[in-house]
Amino acid sequence: MKYIVSYQKAANHFIDIEFIADNLQQQQEELIIQLPAWRPGRYELGNFAKNIQKWQAFNEKGNPLNFEKTAKDTWKVFTNKAKQVHIKYNYYANEINAGSSYLDDNQLYINGVNCFLYIPDQINNTCKLELKLPKDYQVATGLKVTSKHQFEAIDFHELVDCPFIASNTLKHHTFEESNVLFHLWFQGECKPDFKKLENDFKKFCKKQIKDFGSFPVNEYHFLFQILTYKTYHGVEHSNSTVISLGPSYEIMDEKGWYNELLGVSSHELYHTWNVKQIRPIEMYPYNYTKENYTVLGYLDEGVTTYFGDKYLFTSGVFDWTQYKSTFDKLLERHYANFGVENLSVASSSFDTWLDGYVRGIPNRKGSIYTEGALVAFITDIFIMKNTNNKKGLKDVMKILYTDFAQKGKGVSDVDYKVVVEKVAGSSYDKIYTALIHGIADFTPWLKDAAKYIGCEIKITPSNKYNEAKFGFKVRYENNNCIIDNIPPNAIAEKLGLAVGDEILAINNIKLANDLEQWSNYFGNEKQTIIIKRALGKIEAIDLKSDKKIYFNNYELIIKEEKAPNFVDWRKK
């Protein structure tokens, strides 16, 4: 299969693609052409076909072939004994994030799984890619380069797992660590400090490679899409990652987004082993035509979230204060998500494709990232306890890599449990049943794990009056104050407030992104808010406190930094 990519007017955002299928059998009268509807790294369906405006089929002589669309992303071409079939179509690329495709006067950015067609029974065939670009354009990608602007992939899986950014404004830096060549590519308005980046990246890259024993690929590409507005998104690939971050002016600011840049980079690098190699059995191989169900989100994203942050700490990139900040955010998100009372992290994983990256209904399910990471922490300490600190969760991950991934086997939910028990030398039933497949309260488990390493989980009332006393959190969108979270049966709910209500004023004072400050200011005084309902109805509601604390602050506090267990955990 071959792909020729070009464009006429970049400002229109339409990419022109010619898909060429050869090696056709002469007796073959019909050819099924498929566009992906699901992509690895994103646990939800994507209707990419909606971005196709034109679609035509021809034989090798340029004569039109009849075709019909049989599903939203599937076509049937009547070959009429053609030796080759050429599909000429365009794709509207006007969305920019870590998993999208985008075209303008400055760059051509493609995630192939969005827009590249394939023939299902030729999915394992070699794929060739030709880009018709300006001569001064560089191409940032993990694909094999055959000549200038031409590339080759061993199959369709590799083709769509190697996104690329083509531009004449790419900033590029390379460094070598543990016999692996790493590339840092930055596109967009930014001023990367490559000396600083290399110093920090080498530390966590070295530590991750050391603990797994080897790296799955010879080269690795970090592709950064730096945007001028606030954004945060990363998608893993076999030998690369695309990371979208912004705003530009905070990227290298340690008080801004620099720690986030390090965090998402460490997270995505860890995915090179976990998910890209250690893959759920349900995704072995990937099925691009439908959602891929798995309960292993706690392993895929939870363990990766835990180790992505922890490797920054163990490698010396983060100090304790920086690491503690990331852990405290996990605690805050966990205890503010009342969906954990309804669906376990395993069940939440199975349903993640339904609303994984958009706001779903209130309090429906847990997070494979947050709850998964906290379970990983608890599991790490569980293993340490049962092995006198000789082993940890990293030993489980190495076995999954060597005994499953490197032998071409997918991992099941039961496989994970068995390997944890093998490493720990003890039954994992309680954690597995209560926290992974159950909806037990995490608190005693977290406190026990923290205590073992000389820490404690400190719990104090929220310092925001509306959260602690009235039981509702807000978010701000376009200067509008929106109720974002209400615990079940909280006083706010009893007073008639609902998620999605907009708060216009408090005590006759118009809000300016400062509800929390005004609520704290009025404190125990009478507080009356003016709200706008979803259908536009305006109401005044007198807030009352029932003396119950609804939201708390949670912190991981270190008590014994030199305690042997803490030292060993930091090494693990």
C-alpha cells in the first residue's frame, strides 16, 4: 500500500491523499477500503470519516471505478479487473492536539490513524509514504526514511503509529542515553532550552531503561506541539510521542509548565514499554474498526501515571516537594470524584471509551489514571512489605515485559494478578478485589502504605468556604462561574443546586472569577447566590451550612525522610 500526501492551499486545511493499492488478484471483483474509527492511545471512538470531503476511485490508467459507501468509514470498490486501485480523497485537518491532524501555512501535521485508508486483508503489508512538501521542510517522525520526504513502514500498524510534523520552523536536538538516540522536536512559538532539557531528560530516560533492562527501539522521538494557549495532552506511540502543551511562555518556566512538560514526557516514555509493548490481550492486535474493550486501564494508564511521576523523583529530576505536589493532585482528584462509589477502576476502564476525554454525567465512574495510579502506589508498597523491600512493582513490570511483550503475548487481568503474587510471594486478593474490582474506600489502604514508608496522609478541611461548608466546587469558563461538582446528598444538592448551574452573583456582587474569595469573605454571614439554570431561568438561593465538611485537602507528608523504608521506596 502506498500513500502520496500533498496539498494545494494550506490555509484551507484540506490535505490531499492518494492511496494506491496494488498486488490485486485479477479475479478480484470487489475491494473493501477501510478508514480507522479508533486509535491506540485514545480510549474512545473517533468519527474521522466526517472530515473527508471528496472520495474517488480509479484504475492504474486513471479511468474511474464504481464504488459505494457501505458504512460510515468503509467503501466497496468494483475493481473491473484493475491491476491497481487509486483512491483520491481529501481530509479536513483543522484540529490540533496530540492525536489529531492539522495543516496550515506553517506545518503539515498528521496522525495517520486519522486519515490513512487501508485494505483489511493487506494490513500487514509494507506501506510507503511520499510527502510532497516545500524543499526546506524538515520532517519529525519515527518512520524509516528512504529518501528526502519519502518513508517506509513494515505494515499499516507501524505507519499509523508514527505521526509526523513537517515544517521549516522545527527546532531539533538530539542526545544519546543508554545506547538509544533521542530526538527532541519542537514546533510552534517556543524557546526550548535544550541544555536544560537534555540534562533532565537523560536522567529519567536512563533510570527507566535500566529498570526494564532494555529499550524496545533504537531511536525515540519526542514531538512537541507548542501552542500559545493553555493545553496539556500526550499520546504514546511505538518509538515516539506527540505532546501538546501551552501557553508558549510557560513551557520552560519552572513555576509554570516546565514540570508538566517533564511529567508528561516521563509518562509517555514509560508507555514505550507499558501499552506499546505490554499490551492488554484484547488489543493484541489492535482493531481499528471499533472500540477495544479492556479492564486493564489501571495497568495501562494507572501504573504509567504512577511511574511517570515517580521516575522523575527516583532519578533526581524532581525533589520531594515537586514529587509531593504530583501525588497530592492524585489525592485531590480521587477524593473529589464520587464516581468511585459507583464503578470500580476496572469497570471504569471497560467503559472509558464512552466518555474518556469529555465531561460525562456526574459521579458516574472512576479514573484509570487517578485511581489506577493510587492502586499502583498501594501495590508497590504491598510488594515491598512482603519482600523485605527487596522488590517492588517495577519487578512486576519487568516480568510483564520479558515474559509477555517480548514473547508476543498480550496480558490479561488475571495475568497481572498472578505476576504480582509471584513477585510478592503473597496473595493479592484483598487489593485486587477491594480496590481494582471493588469500590472500597481507599483511605485505610493509602494511610497504611504511606505509614510504611515514613509518611502520612494529612487531611484538613478545604480552605474554600463554598467547598467545605456548602458542598460544591466551581470551574470558570469564559469568565462564567459554573458549578462543577457536588457530592451526593450534600447540602448544596438539598438546596437545589445542580452541576452545570451558572453562578452570576453572591450577595448582590457580580462575580469575576472569584466566587471562592467572596464566599470566604462572607464566611458565616448569610450568603445568597444568583444562579442561571440550563434553560435560562434565574433563581436566588440562600446558602446554608449543616456543619458537615464536604471537601478536604489531602497531602502526602513525609515524617522520616531517612527511614530505611522510605529510602528503599525511593530507589524502587
